[in-house]
Amino acid sequence: MLLVQKYGGTSVGDLERIQNVAKRVLESKKPHDKVVVVVSAMSGETDKLLGYALHFDPLPDPREVDMILSSGERVTSALLAIALQTMGARAISLSGRNAGIYTDANHTKAHIEHIDTTRIHALLDDGFIVIVAGFQGVDSKGDVTTLGRGGSDLSAVALAGALRADLCEIYTDVEGVFTTDPRIEPRAKKIDRISYDEMLELASMGAKVLLNRSVELAKKLGVDLITRSTFSKDPGTLITKEENIMEQPIISGIALDKNQARVSMVGVEDKPGIASEIFGKLAEANISVDMIVQTNGYDGKTDLDFTIPKTELELAKNVLANFQNSVEKIDYDSNSAKVSIVGVGMKSHTGVASKVFGTLAKEHINIMMISTSEIKISLLIDIKYAELAIRSLHHVFELDS
Ligand code: ADP
Ligand code: ASP
Ligand code: MG
């Protein structure tokens, strides 16, 4: 068997925990298994490092940011290798570059282009446990890149795909994927199996237990993923093809995304091409726009409201400053949150939306924006009601029973 295991930030959060991961790796490995372990930085480390960069400049040079951020994962990979060596195992750490992970040059949000697995295969054949620093790669110039926050999940799935691993296990600080974040709703239930599509929606809508891009890639490569806890023996959640799942509930889960900022452009000229110009400029700056609402035109004008990640607000303000003179005003609001209800059963059941709206109305929660897909309903609401909304919806859809 060739296994890829990924251990997240909390799992390697201190030296004792790294020791515990080393034990866990050895326990789960049968004598002939080949094991690649991907690690995150110690929890809080990436934020700390980013804070250093932001101390000097609110929009620091992304190339330099990557030099700084990539160090966190290198530290944990080498520490784990040393811990394993002291237990008598052959282990070696590799940076993204050492591991042959090639990306584009899109610093801080790089995409993996290909993985040259020659060295990893050779090391596995020699009996090494290979520890790869997650979240990073190297571009064609040889510069280190990072894959975006939470990117170690993506490193693990991409490696599992490239190595044709039999299994990819994502070890974290909860026992799997729950019906909603168990830290918000303690009555949330662990899901045993979930389809790629539902997991992709949940992850894209804020359930950070898995990075959405890692789920997307797992689906594309047909890699079965298991999410489970580093701190218990629970078998976790299997993320797999829809066909492999017997019972399909109407609603599988509810996600919360607090990283939403709302931009309101009032009095935008109502003419063809204007939206393309605005969103084109945002796209050029690599800002991802999420929910969009455009009002009916009035006096040759229209209002355009949309959301972007809060973390990209400063950059967006810079970009949109170009439009300052051609609109009446631009407002920025970072007190909103997006709540999303996800389930494949929605495709064949009516009344889900009305039940959602009814539940929020009863709690006097105002809905600012709505967006839907075949298997999802998302609502933008005031951040102060976000947890109340989650708990009420969780109860109404009987996810706790
Ligand atoms: P890691 O550092 O291991 O990558 P993360 O913090 O990125 O871990 O993700 C795990 C966290 O995801 C959990 O601690 C939990 O609070 C949060 N989470 C959000 N939504 C869910 C969900 N639906 N199921 C499980 N965990 C969730
Ligand atoms: N350490 C990185 C982050 O905090 C990557 C990861 O943990 O997956 O975003
Ligand atoms: Mg994570």
C-alpha cells in the first residue's frame, strides 16, 4: 500500500504533538507500506509569519511573503523527520522544491502544474518515510511559492494523485466532516460518507475542515479522501463518488464563511460593458468575487453589490479607486457573513428555500444577498447573527437528530 497522510496545524502544534504524530505514523504503517506524510506549519505559525510581513507593509510583495510563509512547513517537516529517526525509522524531510512540486508563479495563491515524483519514489523504494512540507512548491524560476491558506490539503491530494496512492488521509483536530462546524453547534453530527460535490460546496462555502481546491482535485483524480482526527481512533469521514453513498439526506450540512466583505457601488453608469470593466479589473488583481446583485436601472444608473474575501479588501479598495469618479459612491462593509445550506437531495425536493427563509424570518434575521446552485442555498447576513442562523437551520432541518 502507498499511503499519503496529511497532518494539520493543530496536530503538529507543539513538540509533544509532533512526537505523537511520529508514533501515529509508525503505528498505522504495516511493514511493506510506503508512506508519504505531508505536514502543515504549527498552528498559528503562518498567521504569525504573515503578521511580521504586514508590520512593514499592508500589501507586501507576494514573492517575499512566500519566502517567509513557506518556512513554517519546513520546520515541522524536519522536526517530524528527526522525531521518526529517534524512533528508529528511516525518515527524510523534503521542501516543496525537493519533492518536485512545480507551480505557476502566482505567489501566495500558486497552482500546482505538475509533480515530478522521481525522487519521492526512489526514497520510498529505499525504505524511507518521506515527509513533505505542505502548502508550497517552486515556480519555473526556482522561486518558492505557496498555494493559498489551507494549502497543505492540496499538497496532500496532489501528491496522492501523482503517486497513485491507495489512500489519502487528512488528519485534523476533529473526527471528520460534521453537519456543521462542531465548534459552533455542539450537536453537530459526524457524517460517515459524503460525495465530492457536497463536500466541495461545504468547503467552498466556508467549512474549512478541507480546502475546497483539494476536494476539487480529489474528484478530478478520483482519489478517495478520509478526514479523521489525529487525537482519536474514530474512522472519520470518507469523501467519495456519489454512487458510493447509500442514503442521501436532503440536507447534508451547513457552512459558515466569515471571510466575506460586501462592496456596494452606488450609481454605476447603466451601459453595456461596465460590469465587465469592473470585474475585469478585480480579476486582473486576482480578487475572487463571490455573490453579485445588480439592481434595476434608474435614471441611466444602477447599483452593483458584491462580496469578496475580507482578506482582499485592501487590495480591492486600491483597484476600485479607479472607478471613484465614475460612480456616486462605493461603500465597504466587513460585518457580513455567508451561511450556506448544502445537500444533493435539494435537486429532487421542493420547499427547501422557503423553509430556510421562514427560519431566518422567525429569528428576525435580515437577508442581504442570496445565491443558489443545484445543491446549495447561500445567504449573506449580518455577522452578529451568523451563529444563531446556523443553530436554527441545523435544528429545523433535523441535522441534530
Ligand atoms: P487543520 O489545521 O488540521 O488543517 P483546520 O482548522 O483547517 O484544520 O480545519 C479543521 C476545523 O474545521 C475544525 O476544527 C472545525 O472547527 C472546522 N470546521 C468547519 N466546518 C466543519 C465541518 N462541517 N465539519 C468539521 N469541521 C469543521
Ligand atoms: N500553514 C498554512 C496555513 O495556515 C497551510 C495549511 O495549514 O494548510 O494556511
Ligand atoms: Mg486546514
